Amino acid sequence: MLEAPRGAPATSDIDPFSDAYLGDPYPFHQQLRDAGPVVWLAQWQVFAVARAAPVKAVLGDWETFCSGAGVGLANFKVETPWRTPSLLLETDPPDHTRNRAVIGRALSPASLRGLKSSFESAAEELVAALPDGADFDAVPLLAEAFPLKVFADAVGVPAEGRRHLLAYGNMVFNAMGPRNERFERAMAHAAQVVPWIERACQRDVLTPSGLGAQIYAAADEGAVSAREAALIVRSFLSAGVDTTAAGIANALYCFARNPDQWARVRADPALARAAFEEVLRFESPFQAFFRTTTREVELEGTVLPAEAKVLVLIGAANRDPRQWEDPDRFDVKRKTLGHVGFGFGIHGCVGQMIARMEVEAVLAALARRFERIALAGPPTALIHNTLRSFVRLPLRLGS
Ligand code: OVV
């Protein structure tokens, strides 16, 4: 292929928000990686990075590639965001640093230790209720049910109306793409969902011992205002359910497709934790998001102007053959250190410890009961502006 002149990026007409791309992004990822370290997506007038090295370079330099202008296609400096921006996701230092410390304390390994046994018993109970040898849809019964129970319990939100958490996550993550039909469909439920979420962020609605209450306790200490506390709690509810549900569904899909890998986890359930890292690499739930340049910058020989949107293709970086040997092979014993499934840098997933605890509990409970995980029919992929998962995953488990 002809190299573009120095300074000018490769150009592509790939549409990362088309049904074809979102249904099977991997061939497109390869084209984007091979096109160059930075690619200009003509249709959306944004840059994209798909190789592991420039993805990490972008995420490692928050001063140049900021989040305060939004991490979706929309530039918040030009377009009014659909909701009050997140004090974590859509904020830069120094505010981000302060808010991150508050939520980080609530989600620290020390703070989460007490949740482990309740996650394990909830996983045991859900798995015990699954049919042995009969078909069922693993999306509602396992992938969604588990975080709706344990994460919502951990935060301390009411049991009534919890399904709104899934609808809200669907809005939040679809809103990072263009204002397309997918976005509009997700927003169709806003009138019921948004008020429920806003209520659930209030101190008097949250249980007194949950993660939500801990944010308000930090407000009592003066770390943040009460208004900010509500918005930080909103981040739990935005980021903590759909992502983990996708992680569980993607894990089940990986194992159904790779029975030899499930056999390894069965033989040694302690592998469950490492296996989830490989799931995050191989089928990353949060596939893509944007940064915005704060200045003109050269990235691997390409010059990007200030105020440019840069699409960061997490899912592509996680399968970059420049970093990974045989990247399209799902291997639970692979050294997964360096995957960006939880992001990278100052905005790296603050909930990654609780996510790992959740998925590990589910996989370990499944490994104790079931020898076989098989597809019971064709799965229906979720076609979503940023998440990769399934809307239907028919499985048959066998003991
Ligand atoms: C990582 C993430 C995704 C979506 C929403 C948020 C965070 C938030 O802070 O609201």
C-alpha cells in the first residue's frame, strides 16, 4: 500500500456506526489497523486509532486528548450534551482527580472485600436455578440478572424498577455515538427511566450502608458537595450494569464457542479470574469511545489539529497482532497483561475490581455445576453504538 505523505493520515470510508460494522467489527478493525496508526474517517470527520500503541498513547496523554469535551462523537463545546456531563467520565483534572478519589475509595479492594461472599451466594443461587440440559436465554436469566441483583444491592438502590438501570445504560452508551436510530430508540424510554435514575441517586433513597451512601459520607467530610455526590452516584448507575452484563454474556459466548477453554476452567476454577481478562480482551464489552484534542499534536507521524475528535478503538487494540500473538484465538491461559478492555490511564475503569469480583463469582459457580456450555441456537448480537454484547444468547448447559 502507498504510504500517505508525512503528517497526513490514511483515509477510510469505513463507518464504525453501520450495522455491518457493529455486527462484526473485526474485519473492519483489521482494515483500520492496517491503514495506518491514525486514520481519518471521512464520513464522520473524525480520526480513529485502532492499533494498540497509538490507543495507549492517546489514553496515556489526557492533557492532549481530553475527556471534558465528551467521550462521544459530540463535542460538548459545540453541542449541548443530552444530560449533565459525568463528573468522572466527561471531566479532566483537576476536578476529575478529586472526584475519582471519592469514587475510588468506595470501590477500593479494601472496601469491596465485604461484598465477596454475597456475590458468591447470589451467583450460586442464580446458577442453581438454571436448567440442566434444557434451552434458555442466558441474557436475561444470567448476564442481566446478576448485576441487577448484586451491583444494585451493593450501591443500595431500591429493588423496585431496577430494570430501568439497563435502559439507562443503553441510553448512556448509545449516546456516545451519532444521533442515529439506535440512539433515538434508546432514548424512547427516557421519560420513565431518567426520573427513576435521578431518584435513585438521592441520599434518602439509597440504603445507609451501600456504595452510594459512602459517596454521601464523603460529601459530609467536605470532599464534594451533595449535588456532586448525586452525580457521582449516577456514574455507578450509568457504568455499572450494562457493561458487566455484557461481560458475562460475552464470557458465556466465548466458552460456548470454545469448549476446550471451558474444560480448562472446569479443571481449575481458580482460572475463572484470568479467563475473564481474556474475555475482556477477546470480546471487549466497551468497544470504543472518543477523546478530543486540546492542541495540534503529532501521533506516530500524523498531525492532528486541535479540537479534533479521536475514536479510540479498544476492541481493535485488544486484537492488534502487533501486540498479541494469534490475537483471534480465545485462550484463557494467555498472558493478558496490557489489554485495554478496562481502558488505560487516568480514566481506566474505576469499577474494574467489582466487575472482576462479579464475573469471577458467576464463572466459578458455573464451573462447579456445569461441564458443558453450548449454544442452543444462533445468538442475536447487540447492535449498539459502543457496547458489544448480545440481546439473545440461547444456551444449553450440561452437568
Ligand atoms: C465509564 C462510564 C460509562 C458511562 C457513564 C459513565 C462512566 C459515567 O460516569 O456516567
